Amino acid sequence: MDWMNYLTPSLGATGLLAAVVIMILTGRLLPRASVADRLAEKDKQIETWRAAYERAQEVQDTQREHITALLEATRTTTQVIRALPAAAGLNERNARAELAEAEGE
């Protein structure tokens, strides 16, 4: 379909030219080179954000591993601290009195 034959009767050649000029000046119609430059810039931004996202995922995985290791160490420490009175032969009721006597000796 020939667009000039379709648009020329309603707008006229001068009106069509004026419409194109107005579209260029208002930024609604861009040259191909400008569009290609903008697309290339957006592609670079996308790659930058993708790399940042992947790096953040790696950091989160490392943090998750460290937290798991620390949790295991905390559980072990808690069990050791709870077992100390039993290992020392102290019960909970007389623990303070027996410790005081042991220190006094």
C-alpha cells in the first residue's frame, strides 16, 4: 500500500511535511541511528544490572552458608554450657552453695 496516496489527499503534501517536522521536533519520530544508540545503551544497562543481580545472589549464598555454620557452632556451645553443671557434679538447686564451698576451700 502506498502511504503517500492515502495521506496526501487528507493532509496534502505540505501538511504531511509539517506533521513529520513537528513529530521530529517533539521527539516522537527519531532517526534510526538515535534509536540504535538508545537500544545499545539500554542493553549495556541491562547487562550491568544482570551482573549485579548475579553477584548479589552469590553473596547471599555465601551468607547463607556462613549463617548455617554459625548456627551449628552456637548449638554446640549451648549444649556444652548446659552440660557444665552436670559435668561438675552440681545440680541446679545446690549449684551456688556447692560452688561457694568449693571456692572457700
